[in-house]
Amino acid sequence: MTFHYFLLCLSLLFIRWSQASSDYHEKLLLQPLPPASLLASFNFRGNASLTSFEQQHFTFIPRSLGQILQHAKTRELHLRFSTGRWDAESWGTRPWGGVKEGGTGVELWAWVEAETETEAFARWITLNNALSGLFCASLNFIDSTRTTRPVMTFEPVGDHSDASRANLHLLHGTLPHEVVCTENLTPFLKLLPCKGKAGISSLLDGHKLFDASWQSMAIDVRPVCPAGGSECVVEMEQTVDMVLDIERSKRPRDNPIPRPIPREELVCNTSKEYSSEDTCYPLDISYGQSWSLSEVFGRPIKGTCLVEASEGPDSQPVCLNVPADRDVYTSHGVKEFKDASGFSRCFVLSTTDDFELMLPKQSVQTGSPIYAPPLYAERSITGHGQERGGVQTLLTNPSPDTPVEFVYLESLPWFMKPYLHTLKVLLPGEGKQSSSIIKDIYYRPSVDRYRGTQLEIRMLIPAASTVTLTYDFEKAILRYTEYPPDANRGFDVAPAVIRLISSASNTTGDSMYLRTTSLLLPLPTPDFSMPYNVIILTSTVMALAFGSIFNLLVRRFVGADEVEGYDIRRLRALVRGRLVMIKDRLLGARNEKKIQ
């Protein structure tokens, strides 16, 4: 009895020690965006001491992911699932400065510890296969043709010693054709301490998340060493960002068919010249629109996830960016704290009761400030024909007085072969290539069916100017077995990654990121019915030839009089009798017709 009591006390002491050296925080930021949209940013952060992580004492870092990282010797991991397009002109800067954002589909980059590049790539493949099974994604298709080793675009976010940095290898892979769905959200929620059953994660529903105009899921694992010299921790951060259409999200699930707004309820902008009784230009009503958590997400927040987390320094898990004069109603027992700026307020939730947030319809002229992004980027494919093409990227610096410096990364498939001598950077008005914009270039050519093309360009764009980056490429001919089932649709090209080093809006000194949209590349596609026709014709000829030869080789030919029991006279008599019978019937039928 004493021994069991001792083990119980030891277990309680270990639990208290692990909780003291670990913490968990979650936060939800809500911000209305024009026109009639809502940005919802979910952030979950858990820490574990480096000692407990190496000894596989997992608390807030899930065992399923922690053991994968330890087995693959991954010291820092960044995984992204994204769909949709961020409308920078209407919504402004990206959440988290674009750091938590990924390209369309799936994007993964990690720092793997290894002695050689070959060993690092082997561990990279192991990591991809394991994460593919964990998140129900096609990460196992990230092979050497979809893997690059960026030089200037990414830097480690975690704290790594100088000795360990010497053996760290950065590998980056993308799957732009991957479709993100509920199968990826379910394992994402299972990594959380409350599994989406309590706290702000209870709002995450696949029907709402994947009905958004834009959404991104991110997982970041990195080591963090405090400045005071205390023990290093392993930090795992999960982020979900989505932009929801308020009117679309408020539709009932059992009857989601959109219906036109009655004429008397239309809000029109009468300042337009063409405004009349039968012509209506919709007015932006996003700032005064009515909505609630139950209407937009289908449910309220179910309490808090962990009591210890709700009592820490980050005890305000829900924040709302609206002006101070905006009416906001919450559940009973919720404490509200307004920011000094007058455009933000946060709430302290009850640990047991549900939290409901409601904004009634109100005439509000202004909302929270929306800041313009430091750079606009648009990329498209130019040219025509099945042999060659081109890529054009428009890069715009909206700042009137500050230049912006950034790194532009292109990860192209091996069958898209760019001509580096056709790379041009043009400024409007000059009409010729400007050599002062490009500061550095790193180019790694492709090898057929082994690796893709990697192109990194360090550029400096002057203030209030637009730069056009163009280059030509050649399309390779694939084997017919290398085409996907939907070959006529085209091939997806991964979005370009832009890392902003300095800009007017970047005052912290940290790098900001943005991605362009993915491209759809048409390749010469053969007529896949021709192999079928050839196979059918060849099979028919072979069957006829084989059948005839087989007949000649196997069948025995004998005379009629050699067959035992065969009487030719009897057979002739039988045939004559049948013919006479048929003749009599025909003659009898004719006589009956004449009599009638």
C-alpha cells in the first residue's frame, strides 16, 4: 500500500513539473472586412521543455507528431494547407504578415539534421511519408522532382546553436494540385489538447471552413530558447485563418439555396450617376451588418479548453476589431476590455458556460483600419502554342516614398524549362531592361525526371512604381504514362514565394511573406484513344491469325465415308423429303388464295 501511495505521489509531482515547464494558449481574432466578409484567425500555441520532448514525455505537443519529428531528425517544421485567393486590394495586408500562409494546395519546408545532402533527402522522404499518413494528404508525392533547396527565401525561425546549424539542411516542397478538405481538418483538430470539443476550436467546422473565400491551416514546430538563459522549449503553433462571406455563412444548412433580397431591403449607393429606380449599385454594408457566432459558425464557443490557460497572461482568448462605438452583445458573465486605440476589444470567457457574440445591425460609417500591403504581385502565363510560352509577373510597390526589397522564388516543374537569357525586368516609361533592380540571382537548372527548376531573385523596387518580370520557357514532351487522368485540364505550377526583407510597413525587422496564385500550364497532350484503337486492332488481328492456325493444327480432316455409322444415302433421302414437304406447303397456300 505504501509503495502504491509513493508511485501516486511521484506521478502527481511529475504532472505538476511538466505543467510548470509547459503552457498552452489559444486566441481568436475576428475582424470585419469589405465587402460583407469576416476574417477569423485561430491561433493555438503549446510549449514543452526540450528535455521532456527528447525523453518522449509529451503533454501539449502530440505524441503522433513528436515521434515523427524525432525519427526524421527534423529540428524545425512548417506545414501549410491553403485554398482560395487573398484579395489584397480589398482586404489589405495578410494576417500574421503572411508568415502563416502557404501557397495553393500543400506547402512544406523543414530543417533536417544530417551529415550529407543524400542523408538529408532520405530523411526528408521519411518525413513526407509519415506526415502523409498523419494528415490524410498526398505528401508522399513530394519526391525529388517537387523538392527544392532555397538559399535566400527562408531562414530558421527557431533558436538553433551554431554547432547544430552546420548540419541543418533546408528542403522545400509543394503540391499545388492538392485539394484541401475535411480529411485534413480532422487530424489537425486531433493534435489540439481539447480535440475541437471545447474552447475556440469548437467553432471549427468543415462545412464553414471549406466554404470560405480563402482559408489557410498552418503547423509550425520550432525550438525556442529564452533570453534569460533558462531551459529551451519546443514550441508548436497551429493556426487557422479564413475569410467568410457573412451572408453566405448565415444561410441555414438544411436550406442553403440563395434567394434574392427583396427590393425594399436593398441598400443602394445613390451617389452613382446611373442610380435609378431600376438600377442599384450595392452599398458596402460590411461595417454595420448584423451577425453572431451562432449564425456565422453554426454554434457558440463551448467554454475554455484549459482552466490553467484561461488564468495566464493570455487570458483574453477572443478579440474583435471593431470601432468603439459599435454595439456588441455577449453572454452573461463575460468581461470586456477595450483597447486604447478604440478599434479593438477583447473578452475573458467563462470556463464552463458557452460564449456567444452578437453584433446587431447598426449604421456605422467606418470600421477598423485596413492597411495596404507593402507589395502587390500578379503572375500569369503568356504566349500561345504547344511548344513555348512565357511567364509575366507584375510587382507593384504602393509606397509613395520607400523602396521595397524582397526575394522572389520560383519552383518550376522539370517539364517547364525556362530560358535564363530571356529574363527581363522592365520599368514603366523606360521601355528597356533595368539592371539596377536585380541585386542577386540563384539559379538551379532542372534535370529531366529528377529535379525541377529553382530560381531565386533578390530585387529592389523603387517607390510608387510597377516592375514587370518576364521570361520565356519551353514545354517538354511527356511519356503517355506520365500524364494524369485529367491531362486536358493542364498541369498546376506552384505559386511564387515572395519574402519581403524591408518595406515601409515592416517596422519590426521580421520578414514578411506573400504568395502569388498558382498557374495552369497546358502541355502537348496526345490522343489517348489511339493506343486503345491500336490495342483493339492488334488484338483482333492476333485472334484471327491464332484461331486460323490453331484450327489447322488441331482439327482432323476425314472423308465422309470414313465416319462410322454415317450413311450418305439416308442423308440424301432425308434432305429430299424435307424439300418436298416445303414445296407442297407452298403450292397448297397458293391454291387456297386462288379459290378465295
